[in-house]
Amino acid sequence: MTAIQSNPQNGFFFSARSQERLGGVHPDLARMVRRALQLSSVDFAVLEGRRSLERQTLLYESGATRTLNSRHLSGHAVDLGAWVGGSLRWDWPLYEKINQAMQLAAMEIAVPVEWGGDWKSFKDGPHFQLPWGEYPILHPSRFPSVAPQDEGVN
Ligand SMILES: [Zn+2]
């Protein structure tokens, strides 16, 4: 059984699937996401955490992402989905609210975070990542040799 911690303030809790996905990401990011759910005014699920290179390549070839050098590959990124009335919603204002909760959580635990919604060329509302600068990849040879970019790295 997966322990499900319900937040007494907003009643939001992660499903077993969301918790499992969080298990593959960097502990600082996982902690931030868990705290953000407690602070959030919008319920959300963890759609994706760590991603295989095979899957990244598939997403890249389909045009769903613009990079093969994603922070998802190393578990430094998550995609969060707004959960309203029993279904996922993609309405932009919901993601601004999730971002507010993430920024609050980030400040509280003193861990930096970047929101894909702040990117200029390819806005990615569900995407949150630990910055390359503060969280470099320890074993770059394991990843495609594409130079890190400061945006569009979803
Ligand atoms: Zn993402």
C-alpha cells in the first residue's frame, strides 16, 4: 500500500500513480511538488517525471518537444496536470495557479525552480524543472551532446 497523505487544508492528495512518478525525480524537486500540492488552490497530478531516452526521442520526432536534452531524462523535471472535477484540464489560468504554489514551495524549501510557462518561444505550462546552473547533470556522457538551453528544454 502506498501511503497517501491528504492535506487537511485543501483535501488534495496524490494518487498512487502520481507518487510513483515522483519517486523517479530528484528528491529536492519531489519535495517541492509535494509541498506545492498542500499550498495549491488547484488540484494537480504528476503526469510525468523521469523519462527514458527512447520516449524523449519519440516525443522529439513527433514535435511534442524541441529537445533531446530534456531535464526529464535525468529526473530534474516534472509535468504537472491540473485536475478539476475528475478530469485533466489544460486551461492556462490553472497552470498559473499551480506555478504560484510551486514558487511558494520553492521559496519555502530554498530550492530554485524554472517554470516552462515562463519560456518565451515554447510555453509549457505543465513543465517545472530544476535549473541547469544549480543542478548540472553529473554524468553528461549518458545524455545526447546537445548544448543546454535556457528555454525550450522540456
Ligand atoms: Zn516537461
